Amino acid sequence: MAAAALLVLVSLWPLPVLQVSAGREPGAALVVAFEAPLVPGETFGIRYRHSIFGVGVEERFSLAPRGFALVEVISTTDGIAEYYAFPNGRLEPAADHFRLVPGEALIISLPVRIRATPVGERTLVLGTRCVPLASLGETVELRWRRAALVRWLLGAVRHTFFGKDVARTCPVPAISAVSTTAGCGAAA
């Protein structure tokens, strides 16, 4: 009896799920268009073509209690340091890219609203998969919620094995070898 109670308790353990709601028309109600389970401690990215620099930029986020924490910004230009102007931010050059780390915790409250037009090719990067946000709608909101372990596992299986709606290539190529392993490969 105690084993059954423990099994029920474990199956209800809450784990994070990233939820993307979208709408096609300005002012229209947003509906859930995409969900993906997140491994605790895992980061995800928003990759886009920067309108000023004309190069790919990827903003990497982790979960925070009431939103998302910006972990880093990756790009092939060092101009990101001046553009983002993080107080006490640190720009770290690498062989083929620059990594900008905020100097202090930067939490973005939920929901995070993104204008997902085809121009910047904004793309959600989850592990080795990409979700072009413009394909979901012009206005997109990101949030996270907790789901019971059983539902989280079902979502993970669906996302991993049956995620036909999830592109395997990104419209904006990976910025570096680092973001290739933490994101999508170059577009075909």
C-alpha cells in the first residue's frame, strides 16, 4: 500500500513545460500552439536575424520563479555588447562568436510577448529542434507552467518521437559550435 501511495505521489511530481501561445490577427485571442517539456536546469533560445547588424543572434534563457532568466546572448558580432548594454555585462570572445553574459540577474516577467514576423525569422530553439515562431502566428507569448510527471513524460515522448510540427533546421543558422549543440543546425 505504501509503494502504491509513493508511486501516485511520484507520478504527480510537478515538472516544467514551456508553453507557446499564438494569434494570427492583431488583438485576437491567443491560443496554445506549441508545448514542450523542459528538463529542470535546461536552457532554451530565441534565435533571430538582428535588424541592425544583419547577423544571427541567440538569446538563451532558463526558468525563473516568475518568468525567464536571460543567461547569455550569442552572436558573431561584438556589437551586441553595446546594443544590449547590460550593467556590468561581460563580453567573452571565442573562435567564431561572442558570448555576452549579463552582469546581474536579468529576469523577464511572464508572459513574454514576441512579435513573430518573418522578417527577423525569430525561432524558438529547444535542444536540437527549432520552431519558427512566424509559422505559429504574428503575435507569440511564451510562459511556463508545471505539469505532473506523468503528463510531462507523455509530452516528452510526443515532442521527441512525434514532433512532426517541429522543424529540424532553423531559418537562422546556428551562431557557433556551442549553439549548434544547444540548438539547431544550419538551414537546408
